[in-house]
Amino acid sequence: MLGPGRYRADMKRATGMGDGSVEGVSPRTRRRIATGLLLVSLVIVAYWAAWALDRPLVASSTGHAYLVFEDAFPAADFFLVACLLLAAWALVTRRPTALLWMLLGSGGGFYLLGMDVLYDLQHGVWGEGANGLVELAINILTLVVSVAVGSWAWRHRDDLVQPG
């Protein structure tokens, strides 16, 4: 008879959801995912630094409504950055809160994506030249990262909630 840990490892191997080790997500994988979360955080901070220092570099429009809309995002984006940084820290320190922070970050990304895409579609932002394409790229990146973070965290939830 197989114990629960061995059964879980066999299921992971059979479903492709892990490396098959009983110990769960390897330290190397935790560091790799944490590095990705840090990079995404840096991109968000760089965007807002560019917004503050050289707005035409990232703004897809100069219209008042667009500027007011974008000015509403920093608090939510920095909440997202906080979630990603806390997730990275929890991952490398093997804290069970990694799952919480990754799911909050993923959900926050989806929420921000929904707000941004709706505005962009209603106001034709993606058709605003090169900066409109930058906005579209941001939307695509937000979608990809939100799906990747949320789905990875969910697939590994049993391992993530195990204390170090």
C-alpha cells in the first residue's frame, strides 16, 4: 500500500504537474518562479517611473480622460507589485503564504486587465500609433502573467501550503 506522499508524487508524475518528488516544488523551481515575479515587479515599477519622468514615452494619448484614467492605476499596480514581491519572498523562504500572494497577484492582474482592456476598447486606444501598440503589449503581457502565475500556483497549491 502506498502512503499519501507517494501517491501524490505518482499523480504529479502521471499528470505532468511536478517533478515527482515527494518534497514538492524544488528550491530551484521556487527561485526561478520568484525571479520571474521580481522581473514582472520591476517592469511595473519601470512603467510608472517612465509615466512620472517621461509620460509621452508610455502614454498612448494626451487626452484628459485618458490621463485621469491612467492616474487612477498606481495604487492598484503597487498593490499588485506588493503581492508579487511577497509571493517571491514566501516562495524562496518556503512559507505557505506563497499560494495566497500568488493568487492575490494573479487576481489583481486580471482585474486590472479587465479595467484597462474595457477602456482601451471603448476609446480606440490600441489604434493610437506606436504607443497604442505598447498599451496592447501591456494588456497581452498582463494576461499571460496573470494566467501563468495563477495556474502555476493552483497546480502546486498542495506543495506551496506545506511549511518549509
